[in-house]
Amino acid sequence: MKVIEAAAAHLGTAVPGSPALLAAFPGGDARTGLSTLISLILVLLCGAVLLAVFFIYRHTVGKMRRTTLMEDYRKEAEAYEKSGKFVSAAVLYESHLKEREKAAELYERGGDYRQAASLYDLLGMSGKAKEMYRECGDFESAAEVSVLEGDYEEAAKLYHSAGKKIDAATMLERAGRKLAAVRLYRESGEYRKAAQLLDEEGMLREAAEMFGIPLRDKQIGDCIDEFYAYALKLERAGERQAALEVFRAIDRSDPLYRDVKERLGALAPSAAGEEERVQGTTLRSFIRGSRIEPKYALKLWIHILKALQEGYRAGRACGSLSPDTIVIDARNAISFLPQSVSPVYVSPEALKGEKPDACSDIYSAGIILYEMLMGNLEGLGSARVSDAVEDVPEWLDEIVLRCIRKVRQDRYSGIETVFSDMKNLSEKRRGSTGPK
């Protein structure tokens, strides 16, 4: 002890338990600090020993055990594959052996196309992924792969196969095939989007007609802003008469709405000029906001149908039939203005681009008769004339309803059949109420 103390004195330090150290920490604090230091050193040493043991184990025994286990998994997977249990083998290759491409191939061979598609997709093998998605009927996922590849046309086809017409239309639009996109948007009921694309393509008249389709069964008061936008499109497309009628309807609903009166003032002279070229007054003047008495309405309607028949024989083209294009002169002769009409009077098949025929004109004539009897078209499709107007026989209501059926096969095929049915129904009704 004396030797240690002498060495410590020579070095200028104190050894544990020496009087110098004890003097530096009165009351035994030196012993406590020394014990703590020794404990900390022991803990660190133990930790280092454990880490060394773990490291050695991991790189020797542990590695050997993992290698053995992986070999066991591989042997099991190979056995499954050899026996034709491809999906069971694929599970081992995917979850334990981490060989995803091999697993995908085995899922494919085992008929689990969805799992195969997911792995091929994860591996970036887009061609195989789409093939597998198609095999399992997941066309939407296959389309999403095509979108990531930038192949929008193929994506459109796949979305269409999946029944996703709007997504297909969006892809066609991105591919630059706007007119094809218009068709799908229209089939999906996205008329506004279809109209927008037609507008972008410079097809202003078609755009206006497309925009007006969803307005056919709506009341102006419920969506006046949309009718105003529709009228603007008609005016921009050069459909001045049709635009004029929509603006007039808006004005009747709300006389203070925006600049409608100014637009009416600008459009009306043009409309008046058209009427002057054909001497007489348009039918619109007779039914502007008021009903025509049923017996006079029917008489005038029959007169219009006969004028149509004469026009057909003289080579008049079908279509362009509305209260604004039917002119009645002082001798009650009927003539027709060759101009565009509001889509509300156009048959469904003509709106789809089919060439109008006599059946299409019958549809228009039925709408016109409804308006003559009701005074407006606000209840079209929901109100029966005989329920709303007195003195309208039920058989005439049946004529109107058959004329305006959406499906052309359910409509009268020609004006002759209208007259024949009118005669039969009226005589049958009179017979049922006459003496027995």
C-alpha cells in the first residue's frame, strides 16, 4: 500500500482507498462514486460481451440455421411444383424465398391470375400484368396499367370493357380522339362534357344541340341559368330562331333576367324578316302562352298534317317542324320555313344524328299538338292533356301520346296511320256512348 501511495504521490494522483482520495471526498463520497463507476464499467463490458456473442452466433450458427431453413422451404416449394400444386409453391416462393418473378409464374400456371397480376405489376412487368388482369376479368386494373404507360387508347378500350364509359371517354380525350370521346360522353349522359368537346372542335351547332338534350324535360324556372347558356350557344351557332324562342321562354319566366330583353330586341328583327318572306303568321303567334280551344286545335293540326303530306309529294325534306316554322296565311294555307328548330321538337333518333323521316315529323307534330292544347310544354312527359284541359277527349290524348313516344317503333309510321287511328278511335268512342 505504501508503494502504491508513493507512486501516486510521485504522479500527483490518489489511488482508491488512499488517504489523499478520501481527503478529497470527505464523508465517504469518494467510495460511492468509485462504486458507481465500477458498476457502469461492468455493465458496458457485459453489453459488449453479449453483442460479441450475438454477432458470432448470427454469423455462424444462426446463418447455418437460416440456410438450412431456406433449403427446406425451397425443397418444399420444388416438391409442390413437381406435383402440380403451383399456387402452394408460389406462396412459398413469394413469402419465404422472396423470389417474386418465380412466384408470379407459378401463380399464373396455377390459375391465380389476380395474384400473378399483382406481382407482375409490382415487378414492373406491365405487359404480363395487363395480360393477367384481363385473364381474371379485372379490366379496370389493366386499364390503370395502360394509363401509367401513357397508352391512353388502350386504356380507353379496357375501361370500356370494364363498363367505365366516362373513364374511357376521358382517355380518348387525352389521346386526342375528341369525337370518339363525345360519343361515349353522350352515351353516359355527360351531355355538357360532350358539348364542350364539340365546341372545342368548332362544331357549334352540334354542341348547342348536345347541350340542350338534358334540358328537354326540365322547367325553365328550375334551371334558368342553364337555359340562358343554351340560348347563347344557339345564337353563337347561328341558330337565331331557336335562340329567340329560348330567350322568349326565359323572358316569360323572369322578365328581369340578365340581358334577355336586349337579346330579344337584337334577334326579333331577323325572325320577323323570315316571316315576311313567307306571307302569313307563324303558329307560335297563336299559342304564345295560351291554349287553343281543342276543336280548333285539332282542326288546325289536321290541316298541318295534310300540308306535310302535300309537301312530301312535292319533295319537301323532313325535319325543321315547330310552331316557329309553320306559317298560316290569310287563306289558311300552310307553309313551312326551312330553318333549324329547338331540340325539344326534334325526335330522339334525329338528335342522335339519324336522318329525319315522316316518323320523325310525326313526333314533332305530336309535340306541337300537345303545346296547342296545353298552351306550353311545361308538363310534357308527365301530364296528360285530358287531365289538364276540359273538352279534350281521351282518344285524342291517346293520339298525342302515341305521336310523342321516344321509341320510333312505338310511334305512328306515317301520317296515313294517324288519320286512320284517329277515325277508328273517335268512331269507337262515339259508338260506346251511343244507343245500344
